[in-house]
Amino acid sequence: MPANALNDRKPEIRTLSTTAELAEFCELAKAEPYVTLDTEFLRERTYYSKLCLIQAALPPASATKAAGGLSVLIDPLVEGLSLEPLYDLFRHKPTVKVFHAARQDLEIFFHDAGVMPDPLFDTQIAAMVCGFGEQVGYETLVKKIARQPLDKSSRFTDWSHRPLSDAQAAYALADVTHLRAIYEFLSAQLDKTGRAPWLAEEVAVLLNPETYITRPEEAWERVRTRSGSPRFLAVVRELARFRETYAQERDIPRARVFKDDALIELASTKPLSEADLAKSRLLLRDARRGEIANGILSAVKAGVEARDLPKPAPEEPGRPGNAALADLLRVLLKAKADAAGVAPRLIASASDLDAIASGARDLPALHGWRAEVFGHDALRLASGEIALSAQGGAVKVVACP
């Protein structure tokens, strides 16, 4: 492609399949205040997501008139295409990188290249801050803000198959073209309400590498168990550690090694041999022999012989009235969220409210912007400084005498 070929064309949809084309588009994007982005990927047969497609769009009112509204598909499956120009754009501070529900997208870029798009604007989080509800979907925002229909018929197609169909291309590009209007609307709302710092707090979590690191030694903490026996939990820990390591090293889903219900069964029965594994009701046939079987037996042995036994999660400190206080906190949260026009779940979860009622104080709901909206009054309610009163159809906070 000749130099500046993208810039010389009228706004159009293009598929970029060479590093030179991608580099030229990214240089155009660097001249813009923002660029909208999305990805398509597969994860059904792998541990890590397989990146299949990247979509990007420039603002309709472009700094470079010829590039105004330019939308592109970037094909990472083309042999020889380097994504380094895109990663360089990610590091370009003057251009905001706009995603919707960015966590899975960012996880891909983090594991593939150790890079994060910065600065980042997540429209799902921004919509929650602006009162559009909890974990609002892209389709909802397209209808409410862009006021456009959205065809989702290609949502569950195989994005690794080439060539892409026209329907797939149209679906993919809709995820970034409508996102421009959504971003501009939500960005203006945040500026108007002074809530841009609220979004910044949430985005900081998305940009933290710790968000995307799964350590095998901590994998057991995600396994739901009914027993709090330290010895049982030690076996669960070692089995979960083996499964996570095996899945990561071979890039296969952890469920392909063995599922959680099989893990719990193994921790309960503590098999000593392949003959014992053959008696399992839940273990996959391939896991009863070979590397996985050997790994299971070694993990069970390590758990049985472990001296550093894990401690079960401590019970929440009990005190009279905990359940009643938790119910009051739920009422307070609903009232405060409604008054602020923000999704309640973004402020605090049900487990957060139970924890506050039981005396916990090191929670996100009690810090930062959440404390201003809810946390300060939650602590005052817990300490008896304030009470709740129903006045007409509204809940009011009243000071206790």
C-alpha cells in the first residue's frame, strides 16, 4: 500500500492484513482524541483466549478529515502481521482507548504482550456510574444512546474461520462504530457530574496486572467446598494447584483436566492408586491414567502429608443484630444509589453489606468515591449515629438523638 493510502481514501471499512497497513492506521489514530476498540476471540478449547479479530474506529469528526469515521478490522491470524503498531498506540497517552466491558480484551493483550491500553475508558463501567444499571450490555447502550438497531446474529460464530462473512464483518464493526456515540455521550455526562474520578478508580483495577494473573497456589480459593477441615482443604489446594499448572502449561481449559465436582470427590476419597481413580464417578476417563492420573495421585499425597495446612475462611465476627443491620444497609444502599443515579452493585455487593454488618471495615465500599456516596453513612448507621425513616415513597436518613 502506498504511503498515506489510508489517508487519501474516503471513509470506508477496511481489513488490515499487513504490518504496514496497521502502522498507518495507528498513526492516524494517534492524531485523534480517542479510538474505539473491541476484539473477537475463542476460549472454548484453550486456557488462554485466542485472539481472532480486532476492530477499531476513529471519530466521525476526525482531526484528519479524510480519515473521519474510518473503521477497520485487524486480522491477527494473518501470518507475518505484527501487532506492535497497535501496542504502540496503546502506550500513546494523548489518545484515549475506548472499550466496552474491557476486562476480557485487556486480559488477552496482557498475556500476549504484557501491554495495557492507557488511558482507558470502559463504557460499561461509565454507564453504571451514570445510572444505566448494573453491568449494562452494549446492545442496551446502542439503543438508548446511539438509538440504532444492533444485529447480534453473528455473536456466537467461529471467529477463527477465514474468510469472514459479510455478516461477521458488519457485526464486528458495529461493536466499535456505535461505541463512538456512546463514549462521547458518557464522557460528557461524567464531565457534567464531576464523576470522572469515579471511573478512574474503577479503571485502575482493570489496568492492574494483578487482575489478570492466576497463580496455581491460589487456585483452591475459587473452589467451593462444604467442609472446613484443614486436611481436606490441603488436598483441595494441591489438586487445584496441579490442575491450574497443567492447564496453563498445555493451554487447555481447566475443566478438560477435571472439573470442580471431580476435584471435591478426589479430595474426599483420597485415591492412592490408578485402581482407586477408576472407581471415581466424576473423573473423566482420560484423567484416570497417564500424566493427569500421576499428577492427581501426587497432589493427593502432598495434601495428605502437608504440614502447612490452609485455614478455612474465618467466620464473620458475630454480634447481636447482624442480620437486621445487613437488611438496613441494603435499604440504605438502594436509597443512596437511587439518589446518586448509580448502579447499587457498583457501590457494594450483598456480601460487602453482610461484612460491614459483621464488623469488617477494609472494604472498597468504605473507601474512595463509594465512601462519599454510601460508606460514610453505612458506618454511621452501623454505629447507631443515624437511622432510616420512610417519608412517603422515599427513605430518609435521620440523626439519632
